[in-house]
Amino acid sequence: MTTDSTVRPTADESPDHDRILAICRSNWEYRGLDEASVREMLQELAAHLQDAEAAGRTARDVVGDDVPAFAAAWARSRTPLHRRALRLAALAGGVVGAVCLFRHLVRWTAELPVEAADLAFWGMLATVTVAWELRRGSLGFRKSWLLAFAVGLPTALGVRLLAGDGALFTLPVWVAPILLLPAIPYAVADARAKKAEAA
């Protein structure tokens, strides 16, 4: 795995630096850190490694003998579990809210009947979103949503065949924006981070 151009080691750096940065990026993305935080932490770590080499010290003096453990400890201190869980919950709710709002608009109704198949589909949509976030650390609308729909639709069809198509309850239109709004700041931050990285 390669790092982005903002943290790629220069010619006078140790060859180990690139490997350390790659291990840390992978660890942080797996733990669900957002793209902006990962990018900033990689820049900071690259600077520390350069400073250590200029002072005659090795990369081990900075990260220790266990690079994944170093990355995990930094992730926990930088973005505690409760903050990552809040982000994941907001994004998963946002995906479900967006789908609900779309269905309200398509059917042009203020009351959306919810079937067992709908619950299965939304649950799978949220699960795939959370799994994608844990692995990639960014929302990734196109890829994550395509994957979620590819998994969610067959699940919903299977549940409909088993449970039928009777409505369990109705969902008022105001629920969708409530689910969607908390995800917007995270989505905007991810989009800005990707734009900055591309620039």
C-alpha cells in the first residue's frame, strides 16, 4: 500500500519510513478514522520520522518495536472509541434517512408504510455502511452505496418471500430528515478532505 503524495518519504529518509506510514494508514483506516484525521496524522508522523533521522535517531526510536501497537495507541488517543461510534452511527442513520426520504418523495406521501422487507433492507444498508467505514475511514458514497444496495436488495426480497408484504407500521416524513441531518457534517468533512488530498 502506498501513501499519498503529502506524506511520501523523501530521498534522504530511511526505506523503513514508507512501510511504517503504510502500516499506520492501514491501521487507522481499519479503525474508522476519518480521511482528514488520517491524512493529518500521517503528515505529523512523517515529520517526526524526518526529525528523528536528522537527529541521528532511528524510526524505532519514534514508533517502537511494534508499529501496529503504536498506530492503535495513537488512534485511541486521537479519536476515542465513543467518537468513532458516534460517527458510524450518524453515517449509518444518514444512509437510512436518505433512502427513506427518497421513498417519501417517490411515493409523494407523508406516511411511509414499513414492511419486514424494508427493515431488512435498511438494516443491511446500515450494516454495510458501518463495515465500509471501519475499513476505509470515509463515506465513499458510490462504492459503499452500490455495495449496500447489492447486498440489501436480495436480502429484502428474501424476507418479503418469507414474511409477506404486510405493513408493520407507518413512518412519518419528519423522521427521515432527523436521521439524515447528523450525517451531513461528516460527509462534508470527508468530501473536503478528499478534495484537499487531490489538490
